[in-house]
Amino acid sequence: MTLPSTYTDRNCSLARALEIVGERWTLLIIRDAFLGVRRFGDFATQLKIPRAVLTSRLKFLVQEGVLARDDDAAKGVEYRLTAKGVGLWPVVRTLMGWGDAFYSPTGVKRTERHDRDGGLLDHEGRCEDCGLAVPVPEIRIEPGPGFDPANSDRDPVSNAINTPRRLLEPIMAARTRT
Ligand SMILES: [Zn+2]
């Protein structure tokens, strides 16, 4: 299948990567997936994204192998990050850090800790307590000093992802059925 050629530099892997994750909303969907969002209705609630756009982005990410769609009827349809998708964590955390550095004067909005010992992660993703390069499922994310609850939505999905939690752990939000 021919992929859309949005960018012209065929010899740059950044251009190639942006064809997958460079569209509006895509990295926010991926961030939410890291924070444990798995269902269409929960992505829609949290992101307030037009549903047609969400449908299109999820379909594309599944097609590209970033997300896997699980159609288990008992639980309803879920979207989960694949290993390829989890490989985007350094991108997400680095962009978050850049946003904190330049657009969050009151401090980081989300803090990363090593879940096992509570150590803070440094800018390279190493635990300041034990020195381990902490794997994604062992990272605990929690509101930081720059997080302002007054600017946060109160829906169950937002409440869940703004509570200290390990990455990739599914949220237990009240279900918004689609
Ligand atoms: Zn540690």
C-alpha cells in the first residue's frame, strides 16, 4: 500500500515518523494510551476530539501497528499500545519536558517516579534512587508542582489519569459506552 506523502524529505526518518505521529491529536491519543485509556468512548471523553477524527486516527494507528485493536466481546473493543507504540514513550516524555521547560512556569505538570522505590526519574529516564533505566510499565506518573487541578476536567477519565498511576495500567473509569 502506498503511504500518504505529506513530507517531501524521503531520506529523513523524522519525516517518515511524522507521517505516522505528526497529525493533530495523534500524540495526545498515544499519551492517553500510556496513561491507561483503552476505549473509544474514554479517548473521546478525555480529549474532546471529534469522533470522526478519533475513528480515523485509531484506525490509522492500528494499521501502522502502533496500537492493537482487541475485539474481545466480553470487555468491548479496546486499543492498546504495541511494542512499537511503547517505543514512542521517549518522544512523549521529551515533548512533555520541553513543554514544562518553556510553557509551565510553576513547574512540571506531571512527575515520573520509579513505582518500586518512589525515586524520581531524571531527564534520561533513570531512577535517581536505584539508578535503573526504568522500563515503561514500572513508571509511575503523578501530578507535579505545575499541575493545576482548577484547569483539569472533572470527568471520570480525566480524574483517573490525573491520579498517581503506573503507565499502561488500564483506567477504571466509569464507562462511557459508545
Ligand atoms: Zn528506582
